[in-house]
Amino acid sequence: MGLATLDVIQLVQRLPSSNEKVVALDSLTAAGGLATNAAVAAAHLGSNVTLLTVLAQHPLTDIIRSNLAACSVAVHAVPTDTPPVVASILVTAGSGDRAVISPTSSASGPTASFSNAEIDAMLNGVSAVHLDGYHPALAVPIASAARLRGIPVLLDAGSHKRHTDAVLEHVDVAVVSSDFAPPGVQPDPVSGLTYLMDRGPTFAAVTRGARGIVFRAPQTRGAVPVERVTVADTLGAGDFFHGALAVAIAQAGLTEQEFPHQLAWASRVAGASLGSFGTRAWLHD
């Protein structure tokens, strides 16, 4: 459940300076967004996946739907009058670093909600719900209903938003990067984990790139190392991590014993995506 964008991705030798043009070494267009990429990863790993998002009737929406259909992701889109978000992304060859320009703040506002009957129908047969923090007016009722059914709810908290705390109240698992820094909170893993656990989740983790993952569970805490990989492009790796984690929890459940192993497996999936340009080539490697 979350954001769907159209990503225009260019591979460049270096970022352009002011008033400069650079030639792209490669380029591609693909459906993007945190939840969308997570859904692609989950489908690639063999899960039956539906992406719930907000999309207008628009030519760009047709491109998004076509790309997701090719990735075996079903789409349930709530209609809107706002055209799809287009993200412009520059990936630097050699380092794999990316620069992203995207007006995603437009996806955080209120939208129409679902009736209880519609939510019950959507959750029928579902083994896990993953949220990316966007479209909270849709996400919160679905997360709340899922928890009442005993369905694990996961959140990719991303950057702290004004509605993040309200979403956290309905989440079982919250995973953030080391950049997560709510107002007044020190940007370090211990503070981040404490912040998350104090607001609803019973499991939380902070990803720190090559430095590994730190986590907390109801009775335990620890660290998970990650395998060293060659990096060609970091774009989407965090999203793929979240999609893999959702699959692992959907399959084995959410327990203190399994959680560190699920984090390690999700990191290996994300690592596999780092070796090629773009967000789709790794699916075929």
C-alpha cells in the first residue's frame, strides 16, 4: 500500500553542473515508488501481490500499469484527478549513487477512504501488509483492520513525515534507514529504534548500508551483518529489502526467533539488486 510513480532513470558519468548538458550512458523508464518497488520484489520472489495505490486516468498511468503487469503485480488504484508523480533520477556510474527529483509531497494529502466491507474484502487471504507511509488516509484504516485480523503490518517509514506517528500506531514492524531523524531525536540507531518502539511497533530495525542492520524485538535486540557486494546502482535497493522482508514474514510469521534471519535474507535480496543499473535488470540476472 503506497506510492506509485513513473521513474525516468538516467545513467551518467557525473552529475551536470549549472547550465551544463551531459550525455546519458543508459536510460530506462519504469514504475517506481517505495511500495511499488517493494511489490515488484515480492512478486519476483513468488508471492501473489496486489499494490493498492492512488492513480489518475492518464496516459502515464497506462505506462505504470503495463510495467507492473509485466512484473506480475496486480494494481488496485483509487482514482484521483492528480496526474502520476514523475521522478527524475540520475545514477552516477562507478559509485552507484543516485540523485532524485520527485514531487512526492503531493501523495501525502488526504484521499478517499474505504468502507469496512471493502477493506474486509481486500484483506481476505492476505498474509502480510506493507506500507510505505504515503496516502495515510487509506493506509491507517487498512493497517488497523489487518492488525485486528492478526495480519502482520510492516512499515517502510522512510523520512519522518507529519503523519508518521499516526501510522506507527497501527504497525507491527517498522524498518528505517540510518537517515531517519524525527524532530528532536538524535540521528543514531539507538535513538531511532527507541522512537519507533515507543509508538506502536513491537519489532523495529535500522538499516545502515554496508555496516549492517540493528534491530529490537519485544525481548531481544541485536545486529545483523550484511554480505559485501559490488555496487553499480543503489536505486530501489531499500524498497526491494522491504518487499523481501514482507515475503519472509508472510511465509514464516513474525517471531523473535525468525526476525533476525528474515532481516538477513531481505538484505541478500537487496544486495542482488545493487549489481546492475536500474530497478528491473536484477530480476533477470
